[in-house]
Amino acid sequence: MEKEITIYDIAKRLNYSPATVSRALNDHPAIRIDTKDLITETARQMGYRSNMFASNLRRQRTNTIGVIVPRLNSNFMSTVLAGMEKVANEASYNLIISQSLESVKKEVASARTMFNSRVDGLLVSVAYDTEKIDHFETFINKGIPLLFFDRVIDHDQCTSIVIDNTKAGYDATAHLIEQGCERIVHVTGSLQRNVYADRLKGYRLALMEHGLSYKEALVMVTDLSQEAGQDAARRIQAMPERPDGLFVTNDFCAVSCMQVLKQAGLVVPTDIAVVGFNNDPVSQVVEPNLTTINYPGEKMGEIAAQSLINHLNGSMNIEVTNRIVLHSGLVVRKSSLKKA
């Protein structure tokens, strides 16, 4: 193996002091441009690599942000990560991304790995079965900034970034009621999570304000997978009194449910009007196009990363700003339009 080139090797070849070489490679204003160019080109030819690890260790920074997400296989999470990466790259930060696979055990292991990797801060969307955040206390105790997004757990020393899920659930349900629906099925995820509990709250509020009674039998708590959508469709068909509306808190699950209902001979939206959630690309591929709630994933990712970086740079205190609420909105398409 070839010997690793150091600034001392470059200094020896050019007959400069190691201090001059170091300053030139770090773009110090005191070094003349022609000297910088000569040193930089010589370093390139010799195969020099800067030791970022040693440099960061001296500065007590790694310029790395950890991200823990439930799963990577959703369009929503992909757009969130795209927003984070864009902001992080512009600020010369790197991301370490880990998925909990909806398991608190995996989330605990990921948090430990992030801590041992000395990340400068951590962005987290919690798993289905996370109840406590004891595994993040090491970050809080060490003063390492921690920010929750989408699926959040409130903590007085951490910022949370969310949409108004109660309003989104209300808007989706109210729209179905305005289209003449009176018996609306709600397919949702784990009610331990803020996002699904709040959307259910909005669903119930819309029913109440429009004079419709809430029926436990019309609420299905699932994992919102493709199979869950298919199962929900079969349960809907087996109901003695057929529902005329369907609100699913995930577009992918909503589409799989729609497909099974259509195969069974039901017409969307004439027989059953459908609203999804997230505004994933699949919502515009299915026929009829799916009415959905637009969830600004990329914006959420950008704001999460920027808030954390601003905190690290001293221009924002995320321990004071406890909650940031982003705007979402109903996107009306043909799947819910019973009325002309």
C-alpha cells in the first residue's frame, strides 16, 4: 500500500513551511492566489486527501446530521429526505439515514449508532410502537439538538414539525359529507401516533358538526399497507349496510382498496366516494384520479434540516420553538365527486 500523503510531504516538495501549505489548502486569505493554486495542484498530483475526521475532532463537529425514519419505501418519506439533503448539502453537512422498520427496538439501536457516530444533531420520525423517548435522552443530556418531524412525541426541549392533522382529517371528511356521503369508513394507522390520532379527531369533528353519528365499526386501524387496503375493501363489501364514503390516511392504501372495490363491481365515486392522504404520484395514476390531502413533504424536510442547522450555527434555539405547523390542503379530483 502506498503511504498516505501529508502536508509535510507537500511542503518538502515545494520548499514551503507546513503551516503555509495548511493555510493554502484551507483557503486562508493571507496566502497569495498563485501560491494557493500551486500548492492545491501539487496536492492533487500527489494524491493528498484532507483528514476531515481529525479536523472535525479538533472542532468538536462532524458536520453530520442523523436521520431516523420509519421506512424508506414511501414517496412521502423520499420527498422529505430530498428536502433535508438539499438544505444539508448547501450548508456542507452530510446525512446519515437509518430506518426503524416500524420497530422501537430498531429505533433504539439506530439512536445508539447515531450517538456513537457523533452526529451534530438528530432528526426523527418515530416508529409505530414507540411510546417513550428514553433512548433519545442521551442526546438531550449532551446538548445534541433533537428535532421530531411528521410522527412526533412532544418534549419541552425538542422542536416538532407537523401539519395540522386534525384540520386535514376534518377537511377530508367534510368534503365527503358535502358530496352527500352519510356513512363514511375511515381507514387509519396506529392511534399511538399523533398523525393518525389527530386525523381521527378531525374525522369525528366533521361528523359531529354535520349532524352525523360516529360509529366505531366504521373505523379500521391497520398498518396502511397494500394488503391492508385490500382487506379493508373486503370488510366494506361484507358490511350489511354499504358505506358511501371512504377516507384513507395513505394514498397507496387507498388505491389498493379502490382497486378491489372496483373489481367487485362498485363504481367510484357513484357507489362510494374516496379520499386519500399525502398526494403521492399514485393518486394521479389510478382511475378515477384520487382526491387527497397535499402533504408538503419536501418543505417539511427543508424546514427540519434548516432549523437544526440554524440551531447549530447559533441563529435559532429549537428548545424555545417547540412546534412548527406547515400548511396542507385538500386536492379535489374525480374519486370523491358524487355531485356534478
